Amino acid sequence: MADWAGRSAAEIAAAVREKRVTPREVVAGHLARIERLDGRIGAFRTVRAQAALAEADELAARSDLAELPLAGVPLAVKDNLAVRGEAHRDGSAATPDTPAAEDHVTVARMRAAGAVVVGLTNVPELCVFGTTEGVYGTARNPWDTTRTAGGSSGGSAAAVAAGLVPVALGNDGMGSLRIPAANCGLVTLKPGYGVVPAGIGNGDWFGMAENGTLATTVEDLRLTLGVLAGTGFSRTREPERRRIAVALRSPLAGVAVSKSYTTAVREAAGLLAGSGHRVRRAEPPYPLSLGVTALRHWTAGTAVDAEGLDPALLARRTRVHAALGRRFVHTVRTGDGRERLRARLTPFFTEHDVLLTPALARRSPTAAPWHRRGWLRNILANTAYSPFTPPWNLTGWPAMSVPFGALPSGAPCAVQLVGRPGTEAVLLDLAEELQDLRPWRRTATGSPAA
């Protein structure tokens, strides 16, 4: 029997539709890989082995199997999204262990398209931080297991990078898709506001958080985002030449960017220029107050999500984060800070179609019990390695992480693409150009498709 673990979602779905393989065979192969590898990776909080096999058998009996875009594709779901019959714990001992009565809308759409949920993935408590560890385990980068997978969609990213599933659901409120994707060599896109249904936590972090998927190919990302959005993101037959701004400086004052990431941006810019795009250096006019604005929104979102939870059951770093945020909730709700940032950055995007930046400033922190460390130490570690992602949650504009190059350790490096509202398809086209010009290794741990 062929090993389907490590194959792309598009390959798997085509084979299932054509009855070259059954959904059960595909799911069973991925479950076997999870059992073999996840003990050292820590991607999953819970694996739905028997339920997933039963659902695979039900899928095989569907009369519309040959029409399903994700037929038989194993799917991992971030543990802050509801899966019918499973508790979603949001990485916390303080949340109720109560099975969800219904699927979150994103899970429902993926299942309707033929995907099979094999498990829920690890997150940091309340999905606050850019490292994933806590009472349910530590998610490690499959390319370098001494390092965190990132966060907060860290378990989902680790699962895809290790070939435990071909695609996974996650979400992004300050970089929570793009950070782990950059660490783990995956491609992802944080959609702009309203493109994909949100419904994350208690108010979507004031509209900053968006749902999306993590994948190993742009084709799979297009496919899954199309399912979530209810619209296609097909590749333009004759891509337009774009005006691309290249920025290397951190949006947050005082944060240094490592040579690996600046080199990746310069090389990616060179490839895009060679393809005919108009590429030039240009730094966005980030305000000096950006760090304060980001911190207020970040902490206030946590304060709202922590309402009603027993503080004694929360990690200290979470309690401090929420306590600080409570004083900002009213101000943040007005949206004035975000509107001022949009007004400041909009003229830049009238002169340029796309912004190209490093995805991160440096390699990820070590895989360690960060949830037991002090709040300030967590804040400094997160800020030092991920200053490039938060501005685009504050504006609500689309941004994506694209694998490009490698770090000295051999782990993946990545760049970020940012666009105006409604330019998701443009970003995907550019990402696919980079994939074609500089293909990346897809799977970390010995897959035949690696």
C-alpha cells in the first residue's frame, strides 16, 4: 500500500476522487505517522484516531465524493476552534472540558469539502504568545526540535511540517499563523478582514484575528483558502508586473534583524525583479508609537478572552498579560488607534502594490517551559524575534509568510508579503512565483515527498 503521508492535499484529494485510494487508507497512514513521530514533536493535544477512521468510512460512502475538493484529506485543527464532540481547551487548564455541540464554521466548511479531522493541535494558553507550550505539551519545530514551532498556531504548523497532516487550520491575531509558518517552512496567508469567517474567542481580538490554513505548497493554500472563503483564488494566467517595496528595518524601534532574514529578502527581491516586477527599497512610515499600540491591543484581547476563567488556573504570564490589558479594553474598542495606523500606511500602498519584508527578525526561541517564565521575559523574547507581523493585524490587511532560504542551523527561513485590502490573490501569485523560482523542501522528517 502506498504511503500517502507527506503528499500534498491536492494529490490526496485527486487520488481519493479517482478511487486510487480510500479515505480510510489515507487517514490510517497519517495516524500511523502521528503515532510514530508526534511524541518528539508535540503537535497534537488530542488525536481522534477511532473517530477519524469512522468519519473516513462515512466519507467514502458519500454520493458526491468525486466532486469534493478536499476528498479524504486529513486535517488538523487548532485547539481554539470547535470540533463537534471534542472539547477545545485553548491551551489552558482554566477552560471547560466540555465537548462542542457544533463545528466552528471553518471546520464545518473543511468537512463539507471532504476533509477528515484527525486531531486538535497544541497552542499556548489562550493563544497569547509566539511560542507553544503549556499544560498540554510543547510544540517543537520538526526541522530543529531544540526550537519552538512558534505560536500560537504552533501545533498546527508542526503537524504539517512533519507530514502528520497535509494541511491544518489556524488563526492569526498578531502573527499566529505567519510566525510558526516561518519557523517551520510552511506557506500561509492571514486574510484581510472579512474574507474568511472569524469567530475566534470573544470578539476576534477586536477584529484583528483571522482564520486561515497552513500548507506546504501554494496550490494547497489556494485550495483550502478557497474552501474557507467560499471563493476561488486561482492563479492568474498572465501575472501582472507589480510594484514591490522592499523593507528590511524592523517596524518596532530597537529590534535588530539577523543577516539570514535580510539576505532572504534581498535574494527574493532579486528573483522578483528578474521576473519583471518593479522592485525598489522603501520603508513604510511606521509610527514610533507602533509598539505601544500593538501591546495595548495584544493585552486587551487577552483580557477579554480571560473573562470568566479562574485566575488560579491560568499561568502567571497569562494573568499578568490579561491584568495589564484590562486597563486598555475601552480605548482599544473604539478602533481609533487602528484607524490612525491605516491612515498613515495607506499612502505607502498607493505607491506600491506589495511590501516584501523578513517574516521574522531571528530564529525562534528554544523549546522550553516559557509558560513558567516571567511575563517580561516572554514579552522580550516574542518581540525580539517577531516584530514584522503585528502591524498587519492592526490594519486588517492581508499578509503571508513564504519559505525562502535557510538558517545556519538548516531550519527554514522565510519572507513576508503584504498587500492592500482585497489583494489576497496577488500575494498568492507572487508566492507561487517564488516557489517556482526557488522551490522549498516541503516536509521535515523523512517523508518520501520531502
